[in-house]
Amino acid sequence: MKLSVVVPAYNEERYIEPCLRALREQSVELELVVVDNASTDGTAAIAERYADLVVREERKGVAFARECGWRSAHGDVIAFTDADTIVAPNWAEKIVEAMQGKAIAAYGPVYLSDGLRHEKLLAKYGFTGFLLLNHLLGLMHFSGQNFAVRRKALEKVGGFNLNLKSAEDVDLSRRLSKLGEIKFIKDMVVYTSSRRLRKGYLKFFWHHSVNYFSMLLTGNAREFEDVR
């Protein structure tokens, strides 16, 4: 099994180096693909120091970047994380273990790498509980910072929905759930930046609440404005 990891990045020179360093320190061999999503800063130059492949995607948007990334990668399993996210030391190992059987995809918890204590606790227990509850209900809910999919499954569903400005990860998980087993791996952990919370709690939770029910009922999502 060959594992590729795709990291979409738009103007991420402040965050991307720790992300890539953590991926390079994994105990499992992997192909690291960074998608430079029309950055205008030093993102690509930093990525060149760590990645096996840096590809440029001029169409701005995370769905375009993720789609470009997995189609450029060579792995049998494609994992995804974000440029402001640091994966745990055993992250790749847990993905490989999860994909040894018949599962077509796996995902795990998303904790915060910074922020206030109550924010970290809410992410660790509240968001993880939310993911687990949805999983038990059969409502798969990938979070873009932390999931992996077999290439054949991605090909079968046609990849990401390029019409979505956000929630492309959730949409993909719902379509994949019709194909086969998806595992929630509690030890497949990543730590992401709290920067979106800095726009305000109300705005953050309102956006995600509306998106959740919109995706559930209509399959559509709202656009997420840039936070950089």
C-alpha cells in the first residue's frame, strides 16, 4: 500500500512549515503533495523544501485544491490534512492500520494546537463527540484536516464536488458512505489552528450550524470566507 498525503495551501507561509515537518517525521513512508492554490506569498518556496511534489492550482477554492492534489498523487490511499494543521506522530501509521481491511476510508478527531483552554476542551470532547454521534447515525462527517480515502473509491464517486465552496469534505464522506465501510479512528489525531475562531464564536458556529443542516437537507453549503 502506498500512502499519499495532500495538503492544500493558499498563502500559508505562517503555518505550513510545522505541518510539513510533522508529515516528514512520520514513521510510515509517504508521498507528500502540496497544492499551491494560487498563493501570492512564500508558501510554494517553503513547500519545495519538504514536499515530493508541489503543484499549482489557479482555480481558487479548497475543493479545486483537494481535487488537483489527489489526481496528482500516486498513492493507493490518499490522506488529506490542512496547512495550518499538525498531525500526531503516529497519524500515518494509524491510517495504514485502518486501511488494511476492507474499509474504503477513515477519519479521526481534530484537536486545537493553540487557543484558550476552554476552546481546546470543546474541540477535544465536543467536536469529537459530534463526529462520533454522526458516525453512529450513519451520517459520515469528514473534517478536511483529517481523513483518508482509497484512490479507487475516489475515482468511483468522481472525486470532490467542485461546485461547493465549503463542506466539500462532508459531501465526499456522504457519497463514499454508499460504497463501503468508513472507519472512525479515535487515535488518528491532528491538531489544527484556532484561527477561524478569532473571527468570533457566533459567526463560526452559525456558519457551521447552517452548513450542517443545509448539507443534511439539500446537499448545498455556504461559502467560507478566507481567514488569512
